[in-house]
Amino acid sequence: MASLSLSAVPTTPLSSRSSPLFSKTSTHRFNVSCNSSADENPKLILPKSTSLNVDRRNMLLGLGGLYGAASLTNIGSASAFPVTAPDNIADCVAATDGVRDPDKAIRGTACCPPKLSDSIPPDYVLPNFPQLRIRPPAQRVDDDYIVKYRAAIAAMRALPDEDPHSWKQQGKIHCAYCNGGYSLEMNGLPDVKLQIHNSSLFYPFHRWYLYFYERILGKLIGDDTFALPYWNWDNPTGMMLPAMLAPVFDDRGNPNQLLNPLFDPFREVKHLPPAIVDLQYRGTESGLDCIDQINTNLSTMYSQMINQTTDTFFGTNPGDDGKGTPGSIENGAHTSVHIWTGNSKMPNREDMGNFYSAGYDPAFYVHHANVDRMWHVWKGLNPLTNKDPIDDDWLNASYVFYDENRQLVRVYNRDAVDVTKMGYDFEPSRTPWINNRPVARVKASNVAAQSVGVVKKVEEMEFPVKLDQTVKVLVKRPSTKRSEDDKKKANEILFLNGIKYNGQQFFKFDVLVDDVDDGIETTAASSEFAGTFAQVPHGLGGEKMFMTTGRAFVINELLEDIEAEDDEYVLVTLVPRAGADDATVSEIKIQLVPTE
Ligand code: C2O
């Protein structure tokens, strides 16, 4: 049976140590051993950091601005309001968005919360916290912690269903906010559904969700320091489903929820420990061995955490149609972990593989504790440039939750930007991916120039273009002679607008720049990999439910690494990976976006 062990070994300090951005982790590397048996012990030094990478990084830091916040005006629709969840939760309707076949919704679509009073939910005021709750990485907790956590979940499961603190009601929150339980009636748009995914509402909504969930659990066991664990999937030591969630078997050999209340029957059996999570999961096994899987995961984290602007990291605000665009992690590692955990044998990949059911698996909260940590970590990477959105529409967007005293309250994004003000923090865990800058697979071959005449230019292409097969297109760059100063002032961004897809199924495609057809697959470990677009299904079975969004990829560093900075055109390749048969893209372009 494969096993994974890891130890941190101090190595020679890198020359970039003086940089505030990298000093935290660059003095260590990891020795990871993926053992296929106890007597075999192949060692791998991670990450592959070369002096070239380090030098370039210094150069980038010297330039500044590349990690900067930019406001993108090119994707997402303009928003003229802060999204406001209804005061009256009784206006909630069955969360049937996309549900044409409710019979297949084994978890049910009646996701509205119980109404306990007629009063308007007051604005929530963050209390003063005498002591912070410290969220630990799930792979490092001791037995006492697991006993306590299981007791809290058992107590929650034992509450009557109608109690807003019950297991079922907590799970329903996700379904109501995702599958159309609420509308934008308070924004004067009663026919538009409130949707907290695929937009900049994603991080703050889930932060508040976990905030109350954690406090309710603490209250149930009389421990107001209780903190949720996080599933540390960005670190090799945490890349398995946390062991505490795995089934515990009774005398007859059946998994028993009474023995482990953190067990959920609707999970992919082949992904129980010691399977290593695939942060680029396509719905089928990657076939990578343990070492390559870990490396690809770390490169994935690099590509989704580094070189992000505020807009590409958070996504953009919903517009009048209720739709925004997703950020890098939401649309990347977050989706992969959902789909990878859900049971492929269930009609809707319940529980984690579908938004309507995800809240019923304890893994959801452990997963989202790490998503929440990514927000916190990202800001810490470079506090000068990695900033929260500052526009009023984002700051004043609000949701309603039952607090730990069963009082319905209204909470705002603006109060969710600082975890310590919310009374918790994360026990630190290394972020080795910070050194996993991808490496160019093919260099300096001017791939785009060689494709002229073979591949269409964007202006010759008919849009929307179908994604049922690989799409190749030459895209003109706004400028080829960008000085260091120009780069400081503006990011070069690849926009895919009007991505339309069937939201009933898992959908994923990869985006490559200047990729050559040589039979070798380009993965996240290669510079040519600009990123991925991956969606958790929003609906169930039955007829198609089309959704539209966009996505933006910062490509400054990519262009440097593949030595394409002087090229007039780049070759953009979209590779469908799952559920893309009905998908189309209506615009592909590269623009310069000021860093402000
Ligand atoms: Cu509300 Cu992981 O999704």
C-alpha cells in the first residue's frame, strides 16, 4: 500500500531570502518520499528550484507591481448594487435551480431555513474575543482533538431537523445560497437568483458560513475555543482525505456513522486514504505516480496563488444578471477537491461533487477551512499588493445566518476581511508550492509564428467557438515592446469571455499558451499552462441548464518563461477535459490592465 511521509530539511538559504515575499519558505525544501512498499524508499527533493528561477523571481520583485491589484473591467457585468440576501427568509423557495428530475436529488431540494421570528435580522456585530480559536491542519491533530470534534458533530447530528443548528439545516445553507433558494428581491430584482459562487462573493460567504458553523459546534460541546481543522491539500503532508474523516467499521465490517460521525457514506471509495488528491482532477484518475501527483499539485497551487491580481484571485462582483466571474482557486483547486471527493456512482456525484448536496459531508467544512486559509495566505504573500476588493458593492454585500444563539443576523463582506477580528487564526503550515514556478517545456521556438496560415487568428474565427474539441487560435498581443516600467504599470491578461456551459455537469478545460503538438501532455508544471477552468455542477440530472461566466489569466510571467515577450501573436489552446460537449466561448483576447 502506498504511503507518504515527509520531513522538512533546512537547506542552504537562497539568495532571494532578503525578499519579504519569499523569506518565509525559501530557506527550506521538502524531502518527500512516496513509498510503494515499506522496503522501497525513493526520495525526491521538492521543489525543483533552480538558480534561474530564483534570479528571475528577484528580478520580478525588483520590478514590483506584478503581484499587484488591478481592477479588471473586461469580464463580468457591471454591478450597481451590493448583493443583499432577503430579510425575510420565508421568501426562500425550493432550491430547484436546474433540477428537472427531483427524484434523483437524494438529499432533497427543500433547502429553506426554518423561520423562528418575524423580526428583521439585525446587523451582526463582531464580539470581542478573549482568545483566538486556532484552526489546525487536519493531518496534525492529536486524538483528544479528534474525540472532541467527533463529539461536536455527533451532538449536531442529534439535534432535531427543524433546529437551525441541526446537521441538516447547516447542510441546507449551501443549497439555498447556491441552487436558487433566494432571489435578489432586496436589490429590486425578484426574478434574478442570488448565487454566491462564480464571483467575488465566494470567499466572504463561505468564511461567514464556517464562522457560525464553528461557533455552533463549540457551543454544543461547551468549548468556546473550539476551532475547525483545515484539509491542508496544498501541502504534501495533507494531500490525502484527512484520516479522521475515513470510515470506522463496526463488528460486522460495515462503516458506521455512530462510530465516526465525520464519516459520510457518499464519497468516492477509491479516494479514501492513502489516495493522493488530484488538484487538476478531470473526473478520471490521473495515472500519475505519487511523486508526480504531488509535484503537479504544487505547481497547480503556484499557478493559482502566485501572480494573481485582486480580480483574478477573488473573481468579480455579480452584475444585474446575478452573475460574476470566478477567481483562480474557486475555479481550480476548490472544484477539483469537490469532484474528487464526491461519489462517482451516485446520480449527482453526491455529496461533495454537487453544490446542492456538498454541505451534507463533513469534508465540505474541512475543505472550505483550507479554501478560507488560501485567502489569508494570499494576502500574507505580499501585503503591499495582495489586497481585498475595496469597492462598496463588494464591501456591503450581505447574507443572513443563524448565529450560535439561534438569532438570525445579517453579515457583511466588510466584516470578514480579517480573521483575527473574527476571533480565529490558522496554525501555520508550510506553503512549499511557493517555489514551484513552472518550467517551459519548449523554449524560444516562436510557436505562434510557425502556426500562421495553419491556425486561424482570432479576427478570422467565428464566435462563439465550440469546446467539444480542442480549440487553437492565434491571439494578438496589445504590445510587444514592453519595458520593465510598462510591466510595472500594467498586467498582460488573457480573457476568455462568455464561457457558456451546461451547469448540470462537471465541466473543465485547460488553457495553454504556445503549446506545441509533440505528443507530450502539457501539465500545470509547464510554463505553457496558463490555467484551468473547472466547475462543480450546480444542478441535477435531467435537462441542460446553461450558465455563462468568464475567466482571466495573468500571463506576464508565462510569456517571460516561454520567451515569447517579443512575439506579436501567441497561440492559445483550449483543451476540453470534462463535460465540454455543449460548451462555447464567445470572446478570446489579451489586454493590458493597469495595476493602479
Ligand atoms: Cu459553496 Cu465549495 O462551495
